[in-house]
Amino acid sequence: MNRPELVCPAGTPSAMRTAVDAGADAVYCGFQNATNARNFPGLNFTIPELEKSVAHAHAGDTKVLLAVNTFPPAGKVNLWKEAVDEGARIGVDAFIVADIGVADYIHKNHPEIRLHLSVQAAASTPEAIKFYCREFNVKRVVLPRILTVPEIKNMADEIPCEIETFIFGNHGLMVEGRCSLTNYITGLSTNMDGVCSPAADVQYIKDDAGNMTTKLGEFTIDCFSCDENAGYPTICKGRYLTPAHDGAYYAFEEPISLNLSTLLPDLMAAGVTALKIEGRQRSRAYVKSVVSAYRKAVDSIMAGGEPEISGLLALTEGQKETQGAFKSKTWR
Amino acid sequence: MSNLAEFKAAIGQDMTHTNPTPEISASSPHLARWMPPAPLFMLQPILRRIVKRVARENPDMFGRLGPHYKANFVIDPMNLPFVLLLRPDPDNLFLRAYRRRDLPDHDAKISGKFLDLLMLVDGDVDGDALFFARELTITGNTEAVVCLRNALDDVDGSIASDVANMFGPVGRTTLSALRRAKQRQTSN
Amino acid sequence: MKTQLTIAPILFHWSPEQKLDFYARIADEAPVDVVYLGEVICSKRTPFFEKHYDEVAERLTRGGKKVVFSTLSEVMLKRERNMVAGFCELEDYELEVNDSSALWHLEGKSYRIGSLMNVYNEDTMTYLVGKGATHFSLPSEMPGDSVAVLAARAKELGVTTEVQVFGRASLALSARCYHARAHGRIKDNCQFVCEQDPDGMPLNTVDKQEFLTVNGIQTLSQSYLNLLGDLAGMQEMGITHYRLVPHTQDMVAVANIFRNALDGTVSVEESMQDLSDLDIPAPFSNGFWHGQPGHQWIDQTPTT
């Protein structure tokens, strides 16, 4: 069994240092603009910050993967090319991309730098992945969180590149890279602007009884009674009404986080090269706990032991965790 | 005023009455033990020193605030009898305590238990996790709060330790007592 | 080139009889140029209508319509992969591709790009034209100013462009079936509950505001896109094809309204009135086109 690469989120330079110190094999990050899919206020890196951070990461033998994984709208492609050129100059170890035009630009202009296919490209079949490998020499694909472990194993047998899978964090069933729910409500696009439920459009309204209403733009997306755990203020995690269902319900998915700690040995045996922790929008406290826990678990498996991860539940959305699609198909 | 008194005032705790395992729930019968020394005006110069110190040590954090450096944040430690008003404008820093009944005008309000807020500022606890558990409430301009959170989270090391250091060994002792209390509370 | 009116694939789960009636009327009565056939949302629905495709395609062709087959938008299972591979062997009809799986099979062939594929910029367009793409149906969330750039590039490259101008807008695809979920089921034992909602299942907020529409694994807008007021500008940009998404309303009437508006034989105000008279049970929206929240209606009162 090969030692898998632990790929960890870095929303800020401090979070990146925390991840490196906690034992990340690789960190992923983005610039402070629409070129990456976590274009949130106050998050991400300026060019000088990335320069310093890459030097520190490399000194700790940690790779830096730059997410340039949104879809540039026509007429604005230059911003993405600049991000790529800066990343190349700074010496990032790979680009994570979703857009065909961006992939082509990197393939032609920076062929020496590895290309990883972002989950935002929504490549879920061997054929789709082989297309990107054939056209752009993609070295690794980040798989959507919708495949079972046996399906991942089959995938590994059929494709000519490495596999990276999510093991912890946000559990989304919406096909990434194909969602314009946020744009429908706020006028900002997940694909083109890199935002999802932009904070500027989110409002929390608490009543005297302690109930909290969450609004996105002019629409109510959920209402939590005072003793209920909450989730992210995204449309896909809200509760709604429909005639076919009795009362408000989580029409898309419940606030819940993915935690695959007990499936790690199976994933590693299935041929997964890299294990990804979601959460560039999370704090360095989160990065520290989750990365350290998974560092220990992976090392323990490599030494022939059992993965043991406890104490991460508090960090999960809705304070609930799942093995999601990786275990079975009954969630569909 | 001694360092001890200043630091106790800064964290809103009077050590002389401290229970060995301080209760930090708002409904706690020991709430009285968490009262800061009145009057509030004694707190104001300390707050000014804290905010200036943090800003001096971490000049880069202001970039993450974007347009929200002029926003007025109310920080509401719900189990204490006062709130803080913060305006993180590097040219005109402002941190001041107000009685809750005199709640000042503000753009956003962040409410939680005092120790949770302290750990949040310090990067010791994840804000999203507190939010999921309903231990943290945000009202007003959500984007401004997210920016402030990200700005503080990018500060390496511990703001609370920096502040504690301002008050010498006594400050450090008090902070570790607080942290132990929090740990006990979390593991219970 | 005269602007062309197209009928998108039927997104919802209509019965075979409903579909046959619909296409018969389109073939005989609707002033449309291109009709896209095929199930693009859920592979489980395909067996119901597969045997009718030959007959429908032939009838539409006889009615003077060009027939194009659309591929599945979400491909995961072996069965779905085989379906896509099969379509890519098709020789008698053009193919509209909705997932990158198809691109693997279509090396060296020509094809159309569907609106559920992510073509957002001129570089991606140029690349795909080099690989055989001849026509681009653009994502409905794209603002007009970006579409203008793409339309200009398409003209240079000698390919055509299409924009949805009527019907609910596709907003998201999922791995999970939300129709089944609403009925307490999962996709594997869904019993085709989606058939109950021929224009999709309404999803409203807890305070009873109309919000979204569910169609199996797809989430659509509650509002209907209506770009009648923007057609003139779109024609100026050089958009060649105008897409109508089929609903249970009188689509022949809808096609006539848009044809007349495109030709300028009926004014925008009158066309707007005609469309309102169809009593569509949802508001209109055009926010995406104007770079605003998609659900919004930006008033386009013409100045002339």
C-alpha cells in the first residue's frame, strides 16, 4: 500500500502554517479573487502572502496546490491567466482547474507544472476523466463525493491518473461546478465569481424565543428553533415546503459533514493517491484538529494499526457526520 | 492600580471570588462572581491598551477586513453585564465597554459566552463549529463579521496570551486558569 | 442567417402519450427550426420513450424541423455510460453533448455543446471548436455582456450560438433525486413520482414564498425565463438560435409569440401581453441576462 498524500485546506497564511506544522503532505489555497471557488470575504492569499507561504511550506516539505478552479466569464479570462502565471512564478506544485480554457492555457504555457482536475469540473466517469487526461495531461482528478469505495476502485483501474477523494468536511450532493442557485438569488455566481451564499446577502434574525431565521437575499432558507443545531446558510442546506411532504423538511440535504476515518484503509487499498480535507473557509483551530487527527490515523494505518479518530464531531456541520455516498447508494 | 486588578478587569473576572471551577453559563448561579469591577470607566483605558497592542503586533490583519474596517462591531459576552464596541479602523482604533442597556449603534453583533469568544479571538476554537452548535449568534452585517473572523484567524500565536503578557505573570496565570476551566467544561 | 427557434429536450417526466402529442403538434404547427430530443435528466426515465424516437424524429423531419439528440447531463452508472457511448455512435442525427463523458467518445467528430455543459468563455469555446464543436447552447446564468463576447467569437470561428429565452431555468444538478426524497423514497425505488409534476414540483420557503422547482435530480427556477424584451439586443450580438424549454402551456402559441417578436412583426409590448395571456402560473424573470439575481424581473419597457 502506498502512503497517501494528506491534502489540507489553507484559507489564510496562518492556516497554511498550521496545516504544515500539523503534518499536511500538501496544502491547497487560492488568491483573493474570483479565480478560486472559495472567494469569500477576508479569506485567501495576496501574491506576497503566497510567496512567503510557499517558501515556508516547501521548507517543511509540504506541497502547495493552487486552486484556479472557477469558470472565467467571457471577456475576463485575463484575471485567470494572471493567477496561473503568478502561481507558476512563485513555484506552486500544481494547479487545480475546472475550466477547459484555463486547463488549455496551463497545458500550453506551463507544461512543467502538474495539473489537477478540480471537483468543480464534475468529471464523474472514466470517460470524462480520460478526456481531460488526453487533452491536457491531467495528473490527478479530485472525485466528486458521490462514489462508493468499490466504484472508486473500478475508477482507479480505468483511468490513467491519480485519484484524490474528500475524507472530511462539507458533504455536498449537488454536482459541483453545475450549481447556479446562489446566482439565482444573489446575482453572484458560484461558477464565475467563486461564491456560495455570499455573506453580504446572508442575514440571521433571532426572535425573543431564541429561534433563528436564516435569510439569503429576500428568501428564508431555514428557521432553527432554539435547541436545534445549525448548518451553513446555503440554499442546499435549507428547509422548505412542498405539497408532497408534511411540513418543512430538508429538501436537498441535512446539515451534516463527511467523516471517512473508518473507511481510510479501504480508500487506500482502492488506490486513492490523495486524501482531501475540505474547509478553506474554516479557522486554523479546525485545520489544526482535523489535520493532526488524520495525520495520526494515516500514519497508524501505514504502520499496520487501526485508524482512530474521535473528537471531530464538534467541528461538523449540524454536529452530525456521515460516510455519505462512500458506503452505499441508499442516500440517492 | 496593580497589574492583577487590571487584568481581572480586562477579562471581567474578579479572582478573589473565583470558584476553582468557574461556571460560565449565563444561567449560572455564580454569575455574580463574573461581574467586572464597577464602574466601567476603569475598564476603558485597559481596553484601549489591548486594542493598540494587538494592532501594533499584527498590522497585516487589517487587509482582510476589506471595506469593513470602519464597521462598528458589538461583541456581546452574554454572561457578562457589559458589551464591547469594536471599530477596527487602523487609523482610529476603538474598543470600549458599554452597559448592555446602553447598547450603542452598531453594524453587526456577535454574541456568545465570554470564554468561547475569548477562544475564538485566539484561534483556539472554530467559529463555524460554535455557530453549528448555536453557541454563537451573529446579527447585522454578516459579511463584516466573516471578515473580522478571518482577519483575527490569520493572526499567528495567541492574542489572549499577548494580552495576558501585558499583565505579567499574574496575567498568564489567570489566562491558564481560564483555559483550564474551559477545557473542563468541554470535556464534561 | 435568419434567427432560428429551437425546442429544448423535455426536461420533465411526461407520459409517452403526452410526449407524442406534444411532438406531433410541434411538427405540424410550431414555427420552430430545431427540436432537441432525448432524456437529459434521469436515465431511469429513458425506457418509457425510447421506442418512439424513430417515429418522432421522422415526423419532425417531415414537418421541416431539424432533429438533434441530446445526451444525459449526469452520467455515473455503467448503464448511463453505455447510453452516452451509444448516442456518440449516432450517424443520422446531430448530437448535443451535456456531459464531458461524451467528449471522450467524440474525438474527430462534430457535435453541439448543450447548455448544461460549462462553456463560459472564448478560450473554452475556441478549444472545443478545434475539437469538433459546431454550436453552443450557453448556460442560462450567463449575463448578456459575457454572451456578447462569446457570440462575437463564435462568428469569427464560424459556429453558432443559442440562448434559452423561455421556460424554467436549470439551476443545479445533484447526485440525489429530490423528487423521490420529498416522497420519502430514494432514487432506486422512486416509483417515478416525478410524473405527478409535469412542470416540476414546487419548493416554497417556510414562510410560504414561492422559491424553486424540483425535477428529479434537477433544481430549476420557480420563475419562467422570458427574454422577449431582450431579443433585439441578442440579435444585434449575433445570437443565432433561441431556445424554448417545453412546459405544459401551449408551446405552439409560445413559439409563435417568439417567432413574431424575433421577426419584428409584433411589438415587444404586444408579445409580452400575448405571453401573459397564456396564464403561466409563475412570474417571469430575466435577471441573469442583466447580471442581476436570476429570479428578478428587470423591466425592459422599450423606448420606441
